[in-house]
Amino acid sequence: MNIIIAGDGEVGFYLAKSLTLLNYNITVVDPNSELLGRLEKETDLLTIVGDSTSPKVLEEANVRDCDLFLSVLHDESINLVTCILAKKLDAKKTVARITNAELLSPKHREMFRDLGVDEMVCPERIAAKEITNLLNHTVATEFFDFSGGLLTMYLIRLEEGSPVKGKSVKELSQIYSTLQVRIVAILRHGETIIPHSDTVFEAGDMAYIISKANQMDTVKKLAGGTDFEIKNVMIAGGGRIGRYAALTLEDTKRITLVEQNRKRCEDLSAVLSNTLIINGDATDIELLKEEGLTNTDAFIAVTDSSETNVLTCLHARRFGIRKTIALVENTGFINLSQDIGIDTIINKKLITASYIARFIVKGAAVSSKWLSGTNAELIEFVVGRHATATRVPIGELHLPEGKATIGGIIRGRETLLPTRDTQLREMDKVVVFALPNAMDKVAKLFD
């Protein structure tokens, strides 16, 4: 697949590096020669310094042979114009990063499709939706549904009270043979581990769990934590993410939003009817205490500063807040933040990449989810008629050891958690957890 990425910063840089691991043909167009210099040192990608709204630059990038054109600059107007031009110059599919969520309405989507923009992604809107969902799943720090929720991936922290602590995979399969969940991977001190029979689970492990529908109680039990209801929410930061989150939550929860910029507070008051808006500094702990921090169930920090978000979440933890969510733009902070006790990290680069991943799956793949804190991917494949996977049981497929594992199977409306003896059939949907260097080999098994 030939992919062109037009960017002007870290989102394009991150996407390019991530897609390189998947062996795609990547060309990056960016006006920043210094950033492209960094990219060239770390990869062997083709880079072009220039303006993505220039037809000449796009032709130099060989846009006519482009299967997927991604425009992820900070300016949504440039992204839209770039995609329109790319489509006119024969790019097969275009995706534009936007900031104005109003453009996602059916009316506007159809209008831009007619102009040549096939898809639009709004990271801030997706982040706000993810925050809303996480507040309804208090044990999980990340989750993703496959096939409308027939299978779900949860990321949970194994607490000291977890019943799996100190037990191996082999012991767990014997004790919990009737459970409708499966731990497919763990993240331990920044290392992604696909467990084998002798792997022993430890307190503090971040466990990726594939679950059948309606198994949230089992997931909670495995985590070893206690469930709780979130009624009071404090949001630090009134930018797009904070505003979208408050709009979504204010009719069902009591929301307090703290924003330092007075003009932004005035704008927020015009769109938020059931949210208490405080004009103040989120790092002022005394102010937060006065406004009810100690009575808050969840603290969400989405200011423009990653450092502020991490710091305020740590303060919230110190005051007994049970659910903390921080916006962290530096991907290097993700594992560190989780290690020091922040429940969930929101990262716009990862959110954008994960959304775009659905357009770049290849072969038998129908959907995928890029995971925070690791370069691994969850992919949903449809088993082809003559696929290798239909000829032998799963235990004889020879998946790359330590690099890939099958988490679950969807057969019509039935869900299966596989064993070594499970036989795949044509049209089965298979959810696979895989590292980048195993992706090609895994994909060939199902095509």
C-alpha cells in the first residue's frame, strides 16, 4: 500500500514512524525541513519539504499512485484543501484531520465527500468520547469493542488483591476454565509480554483482556479492585476536549470545569448549561479543594500542558480521587504516568493513529486498534475461504512465538475463546493481538 502523509508536526511524525513498522510505502510531505531531517535519521522514508496544497508538491510525492492520503496538519482548512486536491489528482482515499466537530454531521460529511474528502477525524472529539466511556467502566483504563460488542478488549491494572497475582497462565487456565475472558498480553515496566504457559502475573501488570459480552463483573474480579459509581467529575482545562467531555456528561453527572483563560470561560458558559465553570489555575490545589476536589469521584486533566495534567492528577490521587484521566501529548510519558498511578492516559497522536488504522488494514483484516503504551495492535480478521487457518487447529498455526496470539473468535452471533484444539472456519472473525514485526506473517494465515 502506498501512503502519503501531509503533516506539520508530531502527529504526522508519529504516524509515519508507526506505519513504517508495518512495511507500507510511506512518503511524508511537511513544510518543516528540520522535522523531516529527524525523520530521515530514524527511518528510510521518502520525505519532501513543501506545501501540501501545492499541486506540484503533490505530484512530486507521486499522488497518482497513492492508495491512502492522510492530511494531519494543525490547520483543518489546509487539511481539507489538501485532501480535495489529492483526490482530484487521483489519490484513491483521503482522510483529513479536523478540529471543528460540527463538520462531522451527516450533512457536512456528505458535502465534503462530494468535494473529495472521504473521511474526517477529530482527535479532540474522539478523546472526549473515550473519556465518557471510561467513566462508565471504572475498572478499565482502555477498552475497545469488536463486532458491536460481541467481543471487548479491556486494559486493566492487576491490583494486590487480584486473584491472578502470583499465578501462571497454566494455573489460571485450570482454575478459571469456565471464565469467558482471556488475558492476551501484559504491559510490565514498559515491556509488552504475550504470556505463555509459565508466565506469572504480578501486581501492577497492565493486562489486556479479551472478553465475551456481559462479562464486566469477571473483568472487575480479575483486576482485584472495587467498582464504584461516578457522580461528581472535575475537569481541568476548557479546550475542545474539556468542552466536548462536559457537554456529553453534564446531563448525567455533576461537572465542575476549571479553566484559567477568562475569555474561554465566557465562551464555555454560552454552551454549557449544567456545568459549574471556575475561572482559575488548575495547579492551585487550595482552589480545587474549595471547589469540591475532595468530594470528586473522577478528575480529568486536559489542559494544554502535559506536565500540568500529570501533576494535577497526582494531586487528585493524593486526595483520594479514585479515577484520574490525563491528556499527555508526549508518548514517552505514557508508561511513566501509568507506573506512578494515573489511571488512564489520553494521547491525541495515538487516538488519531488508531482511528486512521481502520483505513489501512490489509488483506483479510476488517478493523484494528492501536494500543497506548505499546506498539502492538489488536486486529480483527475475516477468515478467507482458502485460508491456511482453516486447514489445521489453532495450536498448529505456528503463530510467531511471543509476538502474536489469538484472543477471540466471532462466528455469526456466537463468540468463542480459543484453545489449541479450536478449528477456524471460513468467515469467522478472529481478534489477534500482534506486534508489528509479526503482522505480515499473521495476516497471510487468514487471507
